[in-house]
Amino acid sequence: LALVTGLALTSILLTACGENSPSILDPAGPIARSESGIFWTILIIAAVVFVGVEGMLIYSTIRFRARPDSPTPPQTHGNTTVEVIWTVIPAIVLLIVLGVTIRGIFDVSTKPEGKTIEVTAYGHQWWWEFYYPEYKMTTADSLVIPPNTNVHVKLYSNNVIHSFWVPQLTGKTDVIPGHDNEKWFSSDKAGVTYEGICAEYCGTQHANMRFNVVVTKDNNEYLSWAQKQQQAAAVPTPGSLEAKGEEIFKNQCTTCHGIVGVSDETPYLKDPNPMGQCDDPTKDNGCLIGPNLTHFGSRNLIAGGVLKNNIEACQPGGDLSNCNLAKWISNPQGVKPGNDMAVNVSSEDLPALIAYLESLK
Ligand code: CUA
């Protein structure tokens, strides 16, 4: 038993060792620290109880084992002192666990002091959209935040229940249609990227509903990123490969995707609170099913977090055999079966479309 417990503890500790491993045991912000504090407190109490109880059991089994010449031991029926002890001690232990848990609940649900940015996270099947109401801009798959700043996240879904989870920054919160949850978290590390995942089964591609939280080096880097994201898409040079790609985009992609300044449908930038439009059949105000791609080339993930946006393998005129965007556009159902991408871009058109999308920094 001791060996098994030891191995279990070692494996738990080892999972926390990797740099940026998505483990709750490697917290990088106050909320995550409060949550992992609850875990450690309860684990330590449980370990003490476990060692005490198992120790007494093993001791008694050996010390009082039946021997060939053992007489019949004295037979007792009930012992008030022992019964009081084994009722009172667990009651005290449970009260401590209750107190720690309630304090943790208040920690994570109280609006923290200090500078706060606002973000709305919208769970789609199966990708995350992030809307910044202060800037009226939207991204997908990557949530960019400044370090040491509270992030207030409102959680919306109009389809099924999802759950927002960034193990190193904040615990799971359900994203429930018709019931808007919210949460706060912050990162005290700068210039790092954390993994986020959907933690509530939401359909075929639940396991591939991933995202990144990108923490900028400082607040200035965040502000300049935000300033760039608010601008309309770059206009390609007439006659270039990118310009050809823009035409292909306009012909084939605008039913589902918007690019500010290119296709007319830019509801995300017109409406200060556009979340929920796309899955709400009662609203018809230019809603698009797919992510807004205005600054696609600046994102580090594509396809709902399944693939890295490896721009270096997608250079215009280069070999596209390792380009993830090429894999995704040419066979979306092979990469992520069941998703809503239905495209039919010819292999002749593909290089131009990729060159255009990756140029949208
Ligand atoms: Cu969304 Cu699981």
C-alpha cells in the first residue's frame, strides 16, 4: 500500500514538472494558486488520515494475529468512548475541508482589485471565439492577455454546454446556454503561452476544442497587439498572389467567414455585444458561422486549436506539403470530422488562398 501511495504521489508530482505543462499543480496566477491550495490542503489531510488508519490496521493485523495457541479474545459489544472519537475526529476534518472549500469559492468568485480587461468567451461547436468589448474586436483559438492584469471573462454559448478551463490559470467553469457565467483570472508570468481546453463533453470534436492563452511580455505589447487587431485587413498589392487569394476568399469563403474591410459581413465590429448571434435563429443580422479571419496570420492556432498555424511552412511560392493551413483547407473533414467547414478549393487556387490568409497579420 505504501508503495502504491508513493508511486501515485510521485506520478502526480512529476506531471507538474514540465515547463508550461497544463497541470493544476503548476499554478501561474492567484486564482489557480487558490485552487491548487485547496487541492494540497485536502490531499495532506487525506494522506495523514490514510497513513494513520492504514498504520493502525497493519499494526493490529500483525500484532494481534491468530496464533496456534491463541486463546479466544474477550468479546465486546459497543464502546462509547471509541464511537465518540470516531465521530468527532471525522466531523472536525470535514469542517476544515468545508472551510477551506468555502474560502476558495469566495476567492474565485469575488471581483479582484486592480486593473481589469474585459473578454467574452463564446463556446462554439467546436472552437472558442474571444470578443474584446473595449476594442470591439474578435479573435479565435487564441486569447491574448497582458501579464499581471485581471481578466474578466464572460462565458456564452447558444448551442450546448461547454466548459472553459486553463489548468494553470483557472479551474473549469461551465458555459451554459441561457445562463451566463463569468470568472476572473490573471497570469503573473509574462511572455508565456498556456493551454486551454473545453472540459465538458459537447459533441464529436469535444477533445479538439482547444485554445491558447497568450500572455504578452508587458502591457505595451498587449496594447500594440490590440491596436493592430482593430484595423481592417491589409490590402494586397494588385496582381499579386495574395490579391488572387483575396478574390478566391470573396468567392468561396464569405458565406461563413468575415474579414473586416473585405467582405461586407462584419457584425463583430458593428455590434458592441454580438455574442450569441450565430446560433440564434431568431436573429438575422449578418451572422456568420465561422471565425472572423481579419488577422488570421497573427494567430498561433487554427481549426479550433487542433493545428499550429505554422506560417514558416506556408510561404508563398514554397512547398506547402507541411503547411497546416493547406492540410486544413484541402481536407477539413479529414482533420476534424464533423466540423462545419465545407470547402472545395482547387489545388490551383490553394496556394493563393493560403498566401492571402497568412498575410493577414
Ligand atoms: Cu466544448 Cu467540449
